[in-house]
Amino acid sequence: RSATKKEKSQATPPPAPVQAPQEPIVSAPAPTAAAAPPQHSPRSVTTSSTVRQKASRREAVQRLFNALDVADAGRLSMKEVHRFARACGFEGAAKEWPGEWEYLCSSYKWEPSLGIDVVDFELLVNDTGGIGYCDDQFLDDL
């Protein structure tokens, strides 16, 4: 007579469990003398105060951008940026502004006919070496 599946499974012992190796396959390097904690320059350490200041500045830039964006287009036109330039001290005649606008667009790689979005505007007001830089106090005053 032939054995049933149940009888075969009972007659054949299960395979032995695989034993884990006693030695690790990859050994960790031996501990050395206590390492000095990593050195951080003052610039690499971000405090919560710094994060708050950046967030506050970003919010101030966004508010200023929204105030200038009278067309509510999400971009500032040449005319809208001219209002900002006047607030920053641009004293040239209105007929001089298109030349200044072209200079800004060329310097910052903007497309003059499109205007600038909030990211471009933020770059302008945060560029400490640029003509559109605004310190925190000036942003707050605007």
C-alpha cells in the first residue's frame, strides 16, 4: 500500500534549523581611544533662534512681495519692481527705469517680459552685495 501525505510528513523528520554563525561575518573595527567630538564651525550650527529669524525674514519678504504684486499675478512686473526700487532709494527719472530693469534682469538672469516671482525677489533682497539688498530693519519698516 502507498503512504498518504500525512503519513509521509510524519515519517520524514523536518530539516534541522540553520545555525547562526558563531563569529560575525563582518567584524567591526576594534574600538580605539576615545575620539574627540566633531568640531563645528559657528556657521554650521543652526540654533532655533536662527531658524526663527530666517522664517521671520522670509515672511517679511513674502509680505513685501504681496504688497508690490498689485496685479496679483504671482510675479512682479517692471513697474512693480520700480516701486520697490524707489522705496530703496532709486532716484532716477521714470524714463531711466527700463535701463535699470534690463540691468537687473541681466544680472540675475531673469526674463524681463515675465517679471520676477517671489523666489527671484527673495534672491534680490537677500543679495548682500546687490543693489536690492534689504536688512531686516528695512524690511520691517516697509
